[in-house]
Amino acid sequence: MPHLLINWKSFFCVILIFLCVVETAFAGKWRLRAREHFDTVTLKYGNQIEKETTSGIGPTINFWWEEAYENSFGLALGLMYIDFARESESIGRGQRMELWKLGFEGKHDPLQEDGGLFLRWGISKNLLKTQGSLGELKGNGGYLGIGWEFPFEILGLAFEIAQRQISLENNLFIKTSSPSIGVHFYKHL
């Protein structure tokens, strides 16, 4: 398992360097964006009726082709810290977990005005790192969000509510509901 962690770190470093180079080369439309999620996380183990719910927090970084206040498409990289520290350990998950997400996201502004309503969707490959006997689990996920962006002189402040569903190995399912906040420096980044 340690070699998998090294491979993930190497992969993310290469992607980050690539994104920085491409960002510089295509400064006209390629953008780097970030938002912070404050999640409610629900875990369901296979066919069990019982579910576990707790909190999670983490950033998502987008590197994408953007037409400001119209459409955006590109890569999304996210990390969520999931905390069960106040609860007993259950079915090998441990008390803290990390959920890594790498995928493709799109954002559409149906009104195409400066600010206002937007819709976001995404698909992702996911890696859940537990501290328990479950170890590391891989899976696929989907994301749907709706939000409102407020434009200011040099930036946009975006508030969003979203839901993510992830299906992992060992018949583990994760569902997150989250408000998020994003700050977009349109004239500078």
C-alpha cells in the first residue's frame, strides 16, 4: 500500500506542474479555481439498513477552460477529511478518513449575466483512505450542484449547495451534502 500512496503523490505533483505550465501558456481562457466544502457525510455498508452520518471538510480545485459567467469545463481535484472521532469505530473504517477525488466538472450559467444562478456537474474517480481494516478503497462518483455568484469589482463570491454520490469497493457507498463557498478573481487569475 505505501507504493500506491507514493504513486498518488507523484501523480498529483506531475498534474500540478502540468497545470501551472498550461495555465501560463493559455492565460486567456484557462483558469484555476478553488472552493471549500463543508460536508455532511453518510456511509452505507452494503445491504445494511443502518447508515453512519458525520461531518467532512475539504477543498476542491478546478483547472478548466472558462468563459466567465457562461460555461466552464475541466479537471477537478478534491480532498475531503471525514471525521468519526466522536464515535466508536465501525466495520473497519477507523475514526478518520480521507476521500480523494479526481475527475471532470462543468459549470453552466443559464442566465449568462455577470453573477447569478449557476449549475455544476461532475464525474470522478475516488480513493477512500481509512485508518481501519478496510484500508484503501477505489470507486466512482457523481456530483450535482446549484449556486449563486455575487460579482464584485475584482472578484466573484459563489455560494453553492451540492450532493455527491460515490460507489466504492467492498460494497461501500458514500453520499455527501454540502454547502460550499468559492472566491473567483476574474481579473487576475
